[in-house]
Amino acid sequence: MDSEESQKLKRERLRFFVQLTERCTDVMMEMNSRELCTRYAGTASGGLDSYVFTYLSDRTLFLEVTARFDPKQQDFIDSHRFASHPTFETVLSKYTRVVKKPNPVHEKARPWDVATTMVMKVEALLPKFCSYSRRLLRREHAILQHIWQSYLNEKMEFDDMIGIPMVFDYQEIPNQKFFMPPGEVVEEISLQGKLIQRKIGLPETTLSYMTVEKLGPSLSYLLDLTCVAKRLPVGLSVRTAFKVFDQLICRLLQIHRFGVLHNGVCPQNIYFGRGMCYNVVYLNNFRAASLAGSSSGAAAGGGKPCLNMRVAKDPRFASLNMMRSSEMHPVDDFESAFYTLLACIGPGLPWDALLNSRPIDASGASDSDSATTVTTAPSTKASKKAAHENSRHLYAAVRDAKSAFWESNIHMERFIANMMHRLTDRESDLFPIIADILLDLYTKVKRLLNCFANSKNVAEFCAQLCRGGSQLQIYNDLRKPALMYFRFEEVPPLLNNPTDLQRQQSLTKGLPSTFAWNLSEWCFNYVEVRPLSARS
């Protein structure tokens, strides 16, 4: 006989799925645009044929959709010469700069069905949420379009965009349920991350969708899977975590060169590819991203800094500047990437005990993109105010813990000591190397945070990076420590110099052989920045 707790859990799950079904039905009933019906596979009744995989949200739904084929393409099914709906074929040809089919550039870098099976993000806001709508999906689409258009303008190779999701479609659907009424004053976030206010003239729809490349599992999912399986050690092996970190730095280089700051690097926004790209790390979910401004303060895009935790959502991996609602800089993405590395291999981040004690609301104000929970909310104004105050104190405590983490090395040394029992037998023998690499990375990130603490001209940093200047060395220096943990059949150019070769030799002296980098199982990024004059 099931216990009372088990019955309660079943009721909560049932309630959740009922709410989710109602939410999906409300949204899908309004999605009847002509473009939607002609571009995506539908049901016999004329609806969208999709697979729903999403959490319960007042803002966003996630669907898996299939492109509708043109009848003329049926002749090419056996020869695999078709790609997708002509609209998506055009987008793919634009990105790869190849029109013929099969597309040789596409076949080497992305799954064969990249433009056939896709993910559709749907944003639908009711009028009661419109005063702080923020239109995050529109922002995310604009950021991704900026990245891909910059790639086209700079005449880069398609391989240089590995790990960046492709965007195929974006539409805003007029309807009678999800809209902003005229005369409403709404708060929005500019592409530079500034809060601006705008008065609505004519009614504006708040129902939109964006279709992007379908990816594989997220890093967060894989970390949770190791916990559910109760496999020891919980988390990733050190060698896998270092490989993820190396690719993550490459992804940041790829977007920073275009003047884009991600502002939300965490396991929930790091994905792996599908099919032939299973070993490629993707940087996903750009809703908190921003474009580098030429100056600080309200002059950059108008308004005041707004990209705080109400958008980024995860205080566990947020940088100190994000938690302080300060101007963001590329080094803040490095800080979050380092937290991600530690979370993959360690027993927990130093401030996890605070976050696990009770839920946290970063700013004390609700946001319409927060997942709806099935727990009972405070029913009185007094209890809501008390919960708000507790959340503010907890948020400040996490921020202070991160500040202390970078002020003294003792917190990092304690973390390294605590992670030793989580290592496998082979990795335990290499513990001195692991400890040295982690301390080296900690020191380099700390130096960068101090060096650019008062730097406001982010646009100049990104411009110099695009020219292949000294800023490029910052990314190389962050990659080197992790790469020194491996043996290569052929030393990569990044490490092929007397200084780094000598350091790697001194690290491994007297210790067992390190792990080999198997190129058949894990790709290696030869990401570089070539000046425009060096490109054809």
C-alpha cells in the first residue's frame, strides 16, 4: 500500500500535467498563422503536428516540430537530395553558402536533418503580464540573427560557427488572447541590456515563435542523470569536464568576437549536439545575452542596466557583476564558465549550502518566465512580505560568498581538498596535476576579474579581439591549463611552444601517464581569429 507521501506526490504530478495541458491548449489554439500551416507538418484537422516537451511556464513553451515537404521534393527522397521545406533550405544555403544538394558543407558540420526536425520556442504573454513583458524571445532571435549575420559579413568558414545553434524562423502571430493593449506603458530590455519604457500605440501581439536547430541533452540533464543513477563519482570525470570547459571557452570566443555577451553560462544553457555532432558542446539560450555597448551607463542603448537575475535566473552560476546588476563584460562569462567546471567535478560550489536551504528569488519580484510550482504559496500579504525579505537576505548571502571566494585562495584550496574523494582510481593518481590546473585556472580568472573590474568599453575589447589582437591570448591562456591534462598524437599549435611544453613536462614528471585525447570520440576545436585582410 502506498504511503501518504507517495499519494500526495502522485496528486501533485497529476495537477501539474493538467495545468500544463491547459496551458498548451490555450496557446496552440491561437497559433493558426498561414506561415505556420504551410511550413510545418500538421494534423488531419489542420493543427500543428508537434511533440511537446516543456516545463509549466507563464511565458514559454518548447515543441519539437517537423518541416513540411514540398510535393516536388518527393522525387528526391530515395536519393536524399532534399533538405527541408524550401524556406528552411534557403536559410541553410545562406549559412553554408552552398545551393546544390546534397550540401557538402552541411553534411560535414551538422546532422543531416538539421533543417527537418527542429525545436520551436513559443512565447505567449497574457495582458496581465504585459507591464513587464520584456519580449525575451524577440530579443533572443535578434541576438542570434546578429551572430549569424556577423558571420556572413566577415566571410568566415562554416566550421567557425560550430557549437552555435542555427535559427531558421521567427514569426509574431496576431491573435485575440495574447496581446498588449493600447495605451499600456511596458518595460522592455534593449539589445544592449538596458531597461527602457515604451507606450503602446496600436495593440501588439505577444504570441511569437522561433524555430532553431534541435540539440541533444543539456549538461544539466547529464549531471542530474549521474545523481539519479547513483554512480560514483557523482558528476563528470575530470577529463570530460576539462574537455567541456575547453569547448566552452571556444564558444565564448566565437560570440565575443561579434560583440555578444551570453550572461547566462550554466549547465542548463550548455548542450551537446546530435548525431555526428554528439561530441560538440553548444552554447544555447541567449535570452539574457546582450550586445556590447560603446560606453557605460544610460548612454549605451538608453535606460539603466537591467540584465540581472530576473532574466538570467540562476544565482548559482551568475557572475558577481550580474548579481550586482552592474555593467557586464566578457570576463563575466569566464567567471560563470569556471563555476560550471567546478560544478561538474566537485562536491558542490561553496555557496550551495545556502541555496539548498530554501528557494531564492533574486530580486524579490516575480517574473512571468518562472516555472510554476505545485507547492502552496504564501496566502497572506504578511507571509509574502516575509518570504520576500528572507529571499533578499539569502540572495545577499550568496553574493557575499562569491565575493569571499575570489578574495582569498583558501576557499579554492578547500574545494580541491574536498573533491579528492570523488576521483576515480586513475584520476586519484593524477591528483597533483588536477590540483595544479584548477589553481592555475582560478588564478587566471581572478586576475582577469581584477584587471577588467573598472573597464566599461566592452565594444573596444570585442573589436580588438576580432582583429586578432592581444585579447585573443586571454582565451588561449584559459584553454592551455585544461589541455595540459592530456596527451596528443600531435601537439596542437596552442601548446607547441617551448614554455608550454616544458610546463607540461614538469607537471607530469614522476606521475602516471595522463589521458590521451581521442579525436574519434571528442572533437578538438582549432578556433582562431583571422583578420579580415587574411580572408579570401
